[in-house]
Amino acid sequence: MTETIPHVVIIGGGISGLATAYYLQKQAAAAGTAVTYTVAEQDSRLGGKIASAQMDAFIVEGGPESFVTRKPEAYELCQELGLQDRLVGTTSSGKNYVLQGGKPAAVPMDPVSAIRTPLLSLRGKLRVLKEPFVAPRTNPSDETLGDFIRRRLGHEALDNLVAPAVGSIYLSDANKLSVQVSFGRFAELEREYGSVIKGFFGMMKARRQERKASDAPKPPKQAKRPAFMTLRGGLHEMVDALVAELDGEVLTDTAVTQLRYNPTHSQPYELLFSDGQTRRATAVVLAVPTFAMADLLADHDPDLAAALRAVTYNAVATVTVAFNRADVPDPFDGFGVVVPEKEPSPLLAIEGMSNKFKHRNPADQFVLRAFVGGGRRQDLISLPDDELIALVRRELKTIFGIAAAPTLVRIFRWQPAIPQYGVGHLQMIDQAEAQLAQVLPGVYLTGSGTRGMGIPDCIRLARGTVSQLLQTVTQQAQLEIGD
């Protein structure tokens, strides 16, 4: 009997799909397992929401502009890809602001600023201090982030601090967003310590006790890794480096139109492509939005497809605007300002792009990036370019006093953009994967629509998917040899 080399089709060429291909190639080689693969991306370019544009002396990011280092996966991948010398960290910890009364108010970062902040009334500050004495929730089920923060820290902390940040990051309403997906660590601290504040102190104490118990010498003090990092030529350098490492088949302008399953075949899956080609596969990875997963799974399990299709996605436009620094009367010194829903401004947030990473623009330029749309004003996404630019310029004049003509403007529109994780989302994904294992064994779900949307999350999920996939492929290969 001729042994069939397992072939995997990865649908989606964003960071999730590319990381899946990379780790499949790497882990299979390390295990001595022969595997081939195809990546199929319907767009003309790879990288998904990672979109870097070089415009004269500017580097403009249309989607994510950096990654957090607290979650190490993106940083580690850059190291593996030989990009360590291309990494650039934020120059400082950065200030963050909330729009209040039309002007930015600094988010408190220490006890003194917390006492002085205008973002919380005296009653609101006292309510936050009461958090360690609030009884923990005993029901382990999911709840909205709004309910969690309101219960632990009070409604002012929710309305004035947390909800605006959530609106700019997740494009979501905190009163609909799952706490398990968005602030899962906070929920864990409540379960383990009975309080978020007690939990932070408890973790610090536990780390000190572990070091003392191990009798290990105190590690040498090392330079603290910046909270955010990017790549010198834009985040798309990570995409380009990933693609350069791949030795499998990578297709663009190629949508998968149908997924067929024949369990009697050694490669039970047949995938039909938009150009009329087909590929057979031992396993399939769906690294696409959940509604696209649903389209391919509907013929096999309508209920499963309906659950995935129920995940909604909000749209957003990013508008990057540069000015001559000399024309800006009082340059904004923060990394960003988020806009509470109670404010009249139609913007979701504004990022201080030239503050966060100074290498992305000439020194005499001041660069901001405005976010428009999200769950609040979806109608603004479809404005003509000139109207959208005019709206953003009006808001920047009102908020920062910038009346000068811009030296650069670039719009990116994302429709759809970010999945909305409702209460019970993780449980739904768990159930979907369990059902999928029964109906279509060897088909896997990964990507931002499943268990986390950040670049590090997508890479982490891709690694986990590959580990599961290789176990299945290895077992099937052993069965074939036994036959």
C-alpha cells in the first residue's frame, strides 16, 4: 500500500493562517512528520488586517500598529523570524487620556493622580477603593464586562474609564461584551482572591514567596521590555518574513467556495476554489471570520453554522492625519485618547502615532490616527473620503485646536473589522469545536473570531491548532501503516 503524505488546506492568509502554516511546517519538521499544505487567501494580498503603507517618509498602519509584549507570542515569533534587529519599542510608558467635556483628561496611573483625576467624582473614587470589600460573585458562568466592572468598581469607573477603552479596542459595548474574553484575567482574580485589587497584591506576594522558597539568587536586573513593540518598516514586515519562510503552496485571489467530505477517502476533504481548481486534504484549518466558517460548514451542520454566524462584526475606518509640527499649537503628548459615549464627538478614539513610535514619520511632523465607526456610528464608515476627512479634521480642531491643513491623509476602511464576543462566546466555541470533531473530524477553527483578537492571541491560537492537528495526522498515518 502506498502511503499518502498528509496534506492540510489552511483557509485564510491573515496572521492566523500564516502562523498556522509556519508552525505546521516547523513542528512537523521537528517531529520528523512529512506534511504538505496549501494556504488559500481570497484577497490579493496576505496579512489580513495587518496593512502597512510606506508613503514618502511616513509609515502608515491601517490596522494594528503594534503588539503588546505582555503576551509574548508575537515578540517570540519575531525573534524566530530573525527580526530582532527590526523591533522598535515605545519610547516611554506613555500617557493615555479620556475625552471629558470635549478635552483630554489623563487616565490616572498612580495613587496621587488617582486622587486628583477629574474622571471620577469623590463618590466614584471611594467606590473604587471599596472593591476589596465587595463580595465575590459565586456563579462561575460568564457575564458582561459592564456587569463585572459595575459590580466590582462602580458605574463611574465603567462609564468614564473602562467602557471608552473597550469601545476603542473591541469596537464593542461593554454591556454586551463577554468578560471572559475581554478581561478574563480580572474574572480569574475575583474567583481566586475574592477581589481584583487583592488579586494583584496576592500575585506579587506569591512571586516573592516562590523566589524565597527556591532560595534562588535574585535575577540580575534587566532592561524592561517596552509595553508595545512594532517593526521598523511596519508590522507587515512580520507578514513578509512569515511568507518568506513558507515552502508550501500559498495562493492569493483564491476563495474556497465549497468543502466536501468523503470519510472513505484517505484524504477525505475536497475543497473547491473560486478559479475552478480543487485540492484534497487530510485536514482543514478555517482561519477566517466566523461567518465565513459558517458558509463552508452549513451543508454539513446547519446548527453549528448558525451558531458561528451569530457572532457579529463591527466595521471601522482609520484616518491617519499628519501636520507640520510647527502648525500644531499644543501637541498632544499621549499615546491615545478614548471617547466616552456620552461625549458629542462621533470619534471612537484618537491615537498619538508620532508619540508612540517616533521613527514612523519625519521629526517635523505630528501624526494622529482617528477611529470612526464601531458599534456607535456604523453609518460613518460609508461616508465619501472628502466628508470623512472633513469630519475628522473638525474633531481634531475642536479637541486639539489644530486648524492647519494636513500634510498627509490616509484612510483605511475595514468592513467587517472586529468580532463582538457576547456573553457565553467561549462556551459556544467549545461546543462548536466538539460538534465539529464529530461531524467533520480533522477540521479546525482558529483566528480572532474564536478566543482572542490581538496579534499575540492569533499566534497563540495558531500554535495550539497545529499541535492538535499534528496529533490527528500522526495517528491517521499510523493507522494507514497498520492497514
